[in-house]
Amino acid sequence: MEIPQSDTPTPSKRLDDLPGYGKGRAAGSAIFSHSLGSNEAPDAVDPAIMAAVSAALSGDNRYPDLRGETLSSALALRHALSAEHIAVAAGSIVLLDQIMRGWCDPGDAVLIPWRSYEAYPIIAGLSGASLVTVPLDAEHRLDRASLLAAIDAHTRIVVICNPNNPTGTALDADEIDALIADIPSRVLIVLDEAYCDYSGSAAQVAASPSERLALHPNVVILRTFSKAWGLAGLRIGYAIAAPSIIATIHAIQPPFPIPGIVLAAAIAALDLEPAVTARIASNAIERERLIEGITAQGLPIAASQANFVWLPLCDDAASLNNHFARSGIATRCFPGEGLRITTGTPADTDAVLNAVARWRPNC
Ligand SMILES: *Cc1c(COP(=O)(O)O)cnc(C)c1O
């Protein structure tokens, strides 16, 4: 049966100009031998995590934790904070949506350095806030002066993605703290650290939230199990912030934010830190091979502290993306701007470098 589309009720005007998620995502990724478009970890889920999921499944006639408390407590231990500092959800992107809806009223502005994560403008638009972007600097890094200059009485939230997706560039801890100190304390700062594991020592990655919150109570730190923790398909993210901020997120959030089997998987993953360390070490090696090989072919590439590299190719981005697709390699294209390539296995790197050597712009 055909449902007549013209007769369906019109949604909110807030949706009119939304860019839509995943536009640059390669369609039908099953046909690609090398999935380098979504910054996932290349290795399969650890058997210990599968065993934890399977054990938890037998209890799934019951609802899971109301707020994911078992996971919040385990994360609190990891970050040397109390559990009231942590909210969990099915992806850090869900938490960002809850935060923007919870803190923004019509007339408020969300300020974002740009280019950054493509989900930000969509989530800001849905919240009813207006979006203000400031360009990155010539090295594709956050431009401190232009960000600070763009803050005005309407600014409600500043989102800082560090390391930044899709450029991979990062500010170090001192630069971040100095920047935050210069932003008025009435502004909520969301620090999206999806890729932080790749840019600092493990001890620092675990300790930095409590250190930063002690200095700046207006910060919410977002972390995820989707990248270095290797569990993108299970959808687990968390926010670390002052207890009053976490209480507001809990007030907005529907109950049972994470399924019981996924809570079990995340808690099991926290005991497998050596696997994360190995992933980070292998990422550093493959990232360096990509940077050296691509630079040797004369192509531009930004300094990356993440598990991907950014080629600011402007009008040639689509051509290289198509060339990769014909070689069985999925990458993420931002037409007219650049191309993002996830670091994968040594074989993935070989395939990328072979394809790059065979590519000529505009052919
Ligand atoms: C991948 C990514 C995330 C992770 O989102 P989840 O919903 O936790 O999978 C968050 N922020 C950025 C910038 C990302 O690239």
C-alpha cells in the first residue's frame, strides 16, 4: 500500500535547515574491504566482553539500572570521583542532545569552532538555539582569539571538540585550561573528548576530568566507549561534570538509558585497559605511516592526535574519495573541504597508501 506523503503533518520549523547526519558517509559499507569512514577500532570485540554480555542476558526479564548506576560507579572509580559526577547514555551524542535541550532557550546561542563534528549543528538546531561558528586557524586548529571574540550575552553553550573531529588537531591541557578560564563562568562549556585516549598518557586521560572540574565547574566532559574502547556498536557514552549538572541531565533523561547487557559489556571493558593501550600503540604506528606516506605523495595533511587523519584537499576531496571507493576503501568526504581517513590495521594502511600513489587530482 502507498501512503500519500503530501498529507502528513508538517514538523517543527526548527527542522527546516538542519544539515542531516551522515551525508558524507559511504553508502552500503558492506561492499568495502577497508572501513575507514567512521573512526571505529579495527579489532573485534574481546571474548571477555562477550562472556559478560551472555551472563547478563539471563537477567533481562528485569529492567536494567534506572540511571546506569553500576556503570557510573565503575567509571567514578576509574576517574577518582564520586558517582554523582557521572551520567551515562547510549552514546555521548545522546548526552550532548540532552545537555543542549536542557540548557538552551530560544534566543540562546551555541558557539562552535568549525569545521568540527557534523552532529553539532543538528543537535543545536533541534534545541531551538541559534548556531554561531568561528573558523579554525590556518593549521586547522581551534582559533582561541576568534572563539573568545564571538562570545556575547546570548552565548549559552560553547562546544570544544578536543582532539577535533574531523581535523585531528588538539590543544594541550594547559591551552584548554587557559581558554576555559577566559570564557565567562555563566557559559556551559561542553568538552567533547571522544578521542582523548589517543592524545595523552593513560594516567592523564583518567585523571584529567577531576583536575579540570576542580578548576572549572562550568565544564561538562563527554567521553565514549565508541573509539579507543572499541565498542561503537554497543552505544555507550558518559558525561563527567559537577553534581548539579549531572542532576539536571538525569532529570531530562528517560529512565533506563542503557540496556543491561550493554552495562555489563562496558563494566567488563573497564577491566581490559591493556587492550586499549595496545589499540592506542598500534594507532600511533599506523597514523605515522599514513602521515609519512601521504606527505611523500605531496598531499596536504593536518597534524593529528586522534585515530584518523585530515587531508584539506578542498575541491579535490571528492575525487580522492571516489578513487578510494573504487579501491574498496570507505573514507569520509566533506566536499569542497577535505577528506578524513580512519587509521586501521597495517593492511588498511597499505591499501590507502597504494591507492594514494595511483591517484592524480581531477582524474
Ligand atoms: C565518534 C564521536 C563521538 C562518539 O559518539 P557516541 O555517540 O558516543 O558513539 C562523539 N563526539 C565526536 C566528536 C565523535 O567523533
